[in-house]
Amino acid sequence: SCMLSVQESETSCVLTGEHNSYRDVKVIRNINFNKNSFLIKVTDSLFKINNNFSPETFLSFHLGESIYAYVNDDKIFLANEKSEYILRLCTDNAKPVFVKGLESSELISVSGLGFEELFPTTSIHFLIKGSSINWSIDIDKAIS
């Protein structure tokens, strides 16, 4: 099952959604968007439905084609050579794990558009410690 609610004010919009699409866990995502600045704050929470809940759960960002990421001062920056903007991705002290293709034995990053097709891609994973993770994304600066 799933649920979505929206609350809007003059300065912000808050979306809250939940689902239990994964076995043994309910996922709740709260998204708060500030209308006066490009700032999106997100809290992802996990609630175990029974005792079979796996403690090792990741928040994952799959980077699209031509998107590159770099780390500076514990913040991740996302850029594209065709865009004049850089996005800043921040978490509450979770360390990023960058994965390219099938390099890792634990996490993989691939896509495919057809049957049995695998193309290596890049993704960023954050281990969720406890039952929730806070993260945000905003525009850091325009490339001049």
C-alpha cells in the first residue's frame, strides 16, 4: 500500500509519502521544498514490520549520463558540463560510497534498456544508520 499527502504554504511545500513495497519494512519520505530558494530537505525513515528487517540499508542516488560528482568539505557536488549550475548534496554525517559498474562486490551500479543488457553507470550510496537519514539538495553556485 502507499499514501501521499501535500501541505502548501506561501513559502514552502511539504510532501509526505509512505509505502511498504519492500519486504519487512515501511518507508516514509518527507520532502520540504522552500519556495524562496532552491532548497529541498528530505527525511527518509524506515520502520520494521517484523524482526526480519535488514539493518544494512542504503540511500542511493543513480547519476544520469554526463553527470559527474566530486567531494569537497564533506559535501557532494553534482554537475553537468552542459549546465551553468552545480547542485550540492548534503547528508547528516553519512559517508558516501561511490560505485561504478560492477567494481564492488557489495553494491553495483548498472542500467539497461533491453533484455539482458548491462551498462556500467555511477551511483552514490549512503548507509542509513539507525532508522532514518536526513539529506538536502540545493544550488551551490552557477558556473561562470
